[in-house]
Amino acid sequence: MTIRDLKKLSSEVYDVLVVGGGAHGATVAYHAAKAGYATALVEKGDFCGATSANSLKILHGGLRYLQHLNIQRMRHSITARREMMQLAPHLVQPLACLMPLYGKGLRGKRVMQTALFLNDCIGWDRNQGLPAEIRLPGGHILSKNKCLEAVADLERKDLHGAAVWYDALAIDTERLILEYILESIKYGARAANYSEATALEKGDDDFYHVTIRDLFSKEHYHVKTKYIVNAAGPWFEQLARNTEKKIKNQKWALALNLVSKKKIFDEYAVALEGISKYADKDAIIKRDKRLYFFVPWRGHTMIGTEYVASNASPDSLQVTREMIQNMVDEVNSIYPSAALQYKDISFYHAGLLPMRDESGEGNVQLEKNSSFFEQTAQNFSRVITIKGVKYTTAPRIAHEIVRFLGGKLSLKQSIRKVPAAVKPSVPLNADHKELLHLLENRYGPRALHILSSIQAEEDDSIWIDEAAGLLKAELEYLINEEMACRLADVIFRRTGLGTAGCPDRNLLKKIAECMGEDLGWDTTRIGQEIKNVMHRYLPLDL
Ligand SMILES: Cc1cc2nc3c(=O)[nH]c(=O)nc-3n(C[C@H](O)[C@H](O)[C@H](O)COP(=O)(O)OP(=O)(O)OC[C@H]3O[C@@H](n4cnc5c(N)ncnc54)[C@H](O)[C@@H]3O)c2cc1C
């Protein structure tokens, strides 16, 4: 059982306490626990509930970095992407990306063909250890006619063809991060959501004493640890300021994606140039427009990413009607056949990402690489802060941090062995096979566990809602084994039922009532939980 237990979590002494359960915190916890460090992770909201739930879901191999001739960065993306695909093959799939080619010379077909060839060579080991169905094929060039067959209604003037390459699509970014946390727990880590690190101080015993507040009971716990990894994403300064007086004011960009109910492209994720001017300062091969991706996903289209400089606090980040309408207008200018309307938008992704100082008005430049640094204040060494710009490369940063811990700071490792997974022995009839298939798509090898508990039930109705594909046993599992504490955890971060658009209110009510039975919610609380889920769709027209 991986239940949320802050009493237990605070009763042990750790080598590493990770603050933040997004892509960076989760991957650090996994690699630290796997390496044998006594590890704990605390997250003030739900796991993967902030920036990491808001990505375009593309696990990049870094073809774009060829523009910068940054081979090392490409390798980091390729190996990190492979690790994620290996850890949770049921949550990823190959994504064919297509970019129409309009230019000549450096932006023409020949140069692009060479770039695709180099991309394949640099990523020669991209499929090593991956199951056949998720392996990524090599890139190729399409003729003008084939390009127009694949993507209708493109601007034809000066079109020469298209470049096609393969990245990976993380179908469910939230569960992918959860997989890292669940795996870290298998390696002996402790983790708790809705647990905020509110203060840290160095004790006479040379350990950090970190105060953790349980967001439900409001109780405070104290955790003793040698090292702290500050993986608090856009909150990193708040935590780092406790220990580092010299920290500069970080600038931030608000990144925005739209999710449209309208399927715009079917077969490919299509990359089209935006209208506004954009200068990528580091690019050797310049393009003066930002690329927007139109990504087919769950019968919808994700479109992104737009960036604007922002002073918003991460606690009160708001996306306005005007911001969404502006992006809808931009999409229609880029690809008029989309004929997108405000009412087509069923969801959006928004988050704050670290921006470079020299970004100009309307020309946002994100920090070039994700990075980490150790606090310099003498009595606050051993606090490591992460500044992350990419979901894809989080495992790479995690590797580097664990190496840093092991090398420079010479922790003693005692490799823990993961107990072999106990597979419930389930005799499968035809109905069970169908259920297993459904569950495996969400839970991978954990599906059998859920299936075995279905059989243990006497009740003849196994569903909470058959159309939504949600089983009673599944909800039990999510509450008892995956720390789902709120309706929003189930809707957005465990099942993905609400990540492409707002589920039917009756479905929300059914799920909330079932959770209420387990968690002791009264009708007022059930109403609040539903309201809280609906709030996530503002200011969209539902
Ligand atoms: C719209 C958009 C599109 C993007 N598209 C892509 C893409 O296609 N591919 C890609 O690779 N990347 C993409 N990114 C970037 C990527 O999503 C982020 O770089 C990455 O997810 C950041 O992860 P993180 O763990 O650093 O931060 P977060 O995910 O924000 O995690 C930090 C966590 O720390 C917690 N926390 C903060 N303070 C405390 C505290 N005191 N105690 C406990 N917990 C605390 C927060 O609640 C939060 O959950 C995109 C980002 C956005 C916004």
C-alpha cells in the first residue's frame, strides 16, 4: 500500500528530501531512490498538478537544436525521451511530425534532408530497449503533392514539400510523472501530496529540519534530511530565498496551449509558422517566425505554444478570455481552414517558464537549458535548486543531480532491491480480457492488480460509469494506492477523464459520490469538489 502517511514520512531521516512533485521532482526522487538514497518527496498540491500538467505532451528528440548545432542538447533529449518511453510504454506513442517546406537554400529541401539524416544518426540508439510498437522510425522528405495529400489547404505558393520526423507523444503526461513517483516508492522512497514545505532551517546536528504542513489536517510535521532538492518549478525562488540571499529576480514567461474539440489534422502533428516576428538569438540557421504545433490527441487538437512575458504569481495564474481569443485569431491567420472559434476550445494549458533577461517585448526567449545549482550561502550548502524549461529532459537533470550527490558530496549508497512485483493470478475469461486491455492502457502492469480486486467483489455492477470506462475497483485503487484525495485528482491526473474537455456533470456527481463514500464527504463537500473541477475550465464556454 502506498498510502499518504505524513506521520510515517516524518519519522525517518533522509539523505534527500525533494520538494515538488512535477516532472523534475518526480524524476529526481526516482533516480535518488533507485541509487540507494533514503528519499522523500513532498508536493503541496497533487502530483503533476502544476506546470508539468500543462505541456504540449511532445517528448522531443531535439531536432530543433540542430538549428543551434547543439548536439549535446539533442543527445540529452533523446536519451531522456527513451528513458520515459521505457518506464511507461503504455503511456507513450510515436508522433509523426510534419513541417511544410517553403524556403530555399538553408531552409530548403536539401538542407532539411541532411538535417533529418543527421537527426537519425545522432539518435541512432533512440529505440534501444523499446517495445516494437513504440519505436520511432527515421525521418524523410515528402514531395509537394504528398504533402498536400497529407495536409489539405496549405498555402501552396512556394511550397516545395515537407519534412517528416518522429517524436514521442506522452498521451497522459500526468500519469507518466505519477509512474516515476510510484516507482520511486517501490525503491523505498516516501511521498505525499498536499504536503507543503513551509520552512527549513539547519539544526546543530548539521541536518536540515524542514517543516511540512499537511494541507488537509493543517498539522505540521518535521522532516530531517541531509540534502534538499528544490524542484518547486515556478515557486523555486520562494523556497530558495530561505537559503540564498543573492538570488536574482527570475523573469517568467506564461506559456499557453489551446485544446480544440475540432480535429484540425489527423495523421500528423503539423508545424506551421506563426505570424508575429520572432528572432531565436542562438540559432545558426535562423527562422524569423515561431513554430506552432497542431498535435492530434484523443480526437482533439492541441495547439501551441504561445509565450508572453508575465509577472503573475504562480499561485494566481489566470488565463483570460482575451488571451484565448488572441490565440484563436493567431491560429486562424496561420491556417485559415481551421476556422477556429472560441466555442471550439475545450481546454487549455498554461504555466510559467523561466525566461531570459534579454528577452524583448514580444520576443520571449526561454532559458536555453534546464539547469540546477547548489546554494552558495555557506551555512545553506546542500540545497540544490532546479530551474526547468522542458518536461522531456527532466530525467537527464535528475541523473546529473544524483551524480552530483554521489560524487561531490559523497553520500554512502546502499543499493536497495525492489521487491519483485507480485502478479495476482487471475484466470481470464473473454470479458476480463477486454477489461484488462482497457486498464492496461491507463495503468500498464498495475492493471492486473485492479482486475483481481474486481473479481473479489460480489456486487454485480462493476462500473461507476461504463460509457466513461470507469470501474468501481479502479476508483478504490486510485484512492488507496495512488493517493487520489480530491475529485480533481481523479478527473485530471489519474484517469485523464477531464483533460481534453469538461466531463458531463452527472459523471462528476457519480464519481464524487463514490469518492465521498470512501472518504467521508458530506453533500457540501461533494458540491465543492465538483465546483473545484468546473473552475478549471474558466473562462471557456462550456
Ligand atoms: C503550455 C506549455 C507547453 C509546454 N510544452 C512542452 C512540451 O511539449 N515538451 C516539453 O518537454 N516541455 C514542455 N513544456 C515545459 C514543461 O512543462 C516544464 O518545463 C516542466 O513541466 C516543469 O516541471 P517542474 O517539475 O520544474 O515544475 P512543476 O511541474 O511546476 O512542478 C513543481 C511542483 O512543486 C510544487 N511546489 C512548489 N512549492 C512547493 C512547496 N513549498 N512544497 C511542496 N511542493 C511545492 C508545485 O505545487 C508543483 O507541483 C511546456 C510548458 C507549458 C506551460
